[in-house]
Amino acid sequence: MLMFMQELSGKVAVITGAGSGIGRALARRFAAEGMKVVLADRDEVKMRSVEAELAERGTEVLPVVCDTSLEDDVQALADATVERFGGAHVLCNNAGVVGKGDAWRSPMSSWEWVIGINLYGVIHGIRAFLPIMEDQGEGHIVNTASMAGLVAIPGAAPYNVAKSGVVALSEGLFLELAATGSLVKVSALCPGFVKTALMSDQLWTERLGADPGMPETPMGQMIDQVFRQGVEEGIDADEVATQVVDAIRAERFWILTHSEMRHLPVERMQRAERQENPA
Ligand SMILES: NC(=O)c1ccc[n+]([C@@H]2O[C@H](COP(=O)([O-])OP(=O)(O)OC[C@H]3O[C@@H](n4cnc5c(N)ncnc54)[C@H](O)[C@@H]3O)[C@@H](O)[C@H]2O)c1
């Protein structure tokens, strides 16, 4: 069988959320593979520091300020990529936020924010880049979901919904591409906890204000309790990037980075089969 993406050197990787955490680790890793790298982030300061680091090592880098929740921004990202590099071979739809607070008592803006970035951001990315990849006859789309897309984490309803949606649309896309004989590949990246800036309040405060009418409730505190310590003690983002590159080379759909967590979605479905309640 012909495997297209064995040789990454000279090809073009586009990464959203490239200014920090997993996105930054992916950018560094693709650069180390000799790829040209397009960085997209809504935080220009963080993105510029990654740009400087990669450019210093001789990587061809294009930084694009982009809010992935906005369709026009993502289309402009695709246009800028083609204009500068003539195509795009790897797309990592990675930008994401957790949100915070009580999903059932806080303003709807908290749902719109999380789903706008984590779910619509991925949809925008696929719609903008899939035609480019199909025209050039090769490409690999990596959608960052989460273990939260495979098992529900209490206290994080908008995040669970968005990440479940990313898993669902990625799996559907995989089957559609295979059924239509497309040469474009897709992967769903489902990490457990990774040590990044994911739980920083900075983005939340910038976007929704310091206090967007958020009631202090036990349910609202759950997200902090579950995520804060988990992320603090999470694996290194470089390890995630290594697994992503391996999956691209192997044309593998599932990237469940934490082997010790792979049994969780299996047990969930076993409970469903037995008609037992969630545990
Ligand atoms: N850290 C974890 O434990 C973990 C686990 C599973 C999945 N994930 C997912 O990994 C992805 C990356 O998160 P991370 O952990 O590296 O966090 P991070 O906060 O370190 O990095 C996220 C980056 O995305 C950028 N970003 C946020 N909103 C954006 C937008 N609208 N448009 C463009 N860029 C935007 C941020 O500026 C930041 O640079 C997210 O989708 C997250 O949900 C993280």
C-alpha cells in the first residue's frame, strides 16, 4: 500500500493554538522533521515567540493571527497558507479552551465560547483545508479531541459536548474519505491530562470578563477540582507531539496518548451494553 506522508520534510504543517502547550510542541516537532510550519493562534505574543524560536533554527514559518471560532479567520488562514507555501499537507485543528463554572446556571456565553472554539473551530478547519488537500492528492488532518470526548467528565458539560462532537465528526470523516477513495487521512487525538496552560484563566477573563455572572456552586467548582490538578500533573506535550507524528506516518486514526486510560471508553460501552448507569 502506498503511504504518502512517510516523508514529511519539505511539506507544510498548519497548527492552530500553536502559541502554547500541545500546539507549540507540535510546531517544534514538525519543524524538527524539516517541515514548513504555519502557526495560528489568537494570542499573537505567544505565537510570535514560537515563530522566533523556529525561525532561529532555520524553519520557514508563517504566523497568522486567527480566532478559529470565526469561519472567515480560518478561511483567511487557508488562503495565507496557500499563498505563501502553495499547499498544506498536515492540519492540526488543535486550538481549545476548557471554560469554567457551572454550565447549567452561568450565562449561555460560556457554552458558546467553548463550543465555538473546540467544535466549530475544528469544523472551520476541515471545511477550509480539505478541498486544498483533496486537490493536491495528499494530506492528513489531526483533530484534537480529548479523553473527555470518549468519557463524560463531571463539571465540564460544554467541553464534553465539544470534544464528543470532534470525535464523532472525525470518525465520520474518516469513513467518508475511505468510502469516496480520498487520499486524505484523518486522526482523532484524545489525550488524557497534559501539562500545559489549559487551566490558565487568562483567555476566559479576556473573552468573557472577570465575572460573567458566574454563580459559585458545588457544580461550578468541579471543573477546577478535576482539571487543575490533572493538568498540573499531566504528561509532557512533547510526548503527545511524538505520538501524533507516529500516527501520521502510520495513517492511524486513534491517538489515545495515555495507554493507562484506554480501558475507560471500553468500560463505558460495556456498562451501556449491560444497561448499567454511568459510574
Ligand atoms: N492539557 C490537557 O490536559 C489536554 C487534554 C486533552 C485535550 N487537550 C486539548 O488540547 C488542545 C490544546 O490545549 P493545550 O492543553 O495545549 O492548552 P494551552 O492553553 O496551553 O494552548 C491552547 C492554545 O490555543 C490558543 N487558542 C485558544 N483559543 C483560540 C482561538 N479561538 N483561536 C486560536 N487559538 C486559540 C491559546 O491562545 C493557546 O495558545 C485543546 O484543544 C485542549 O482541549 C488538552
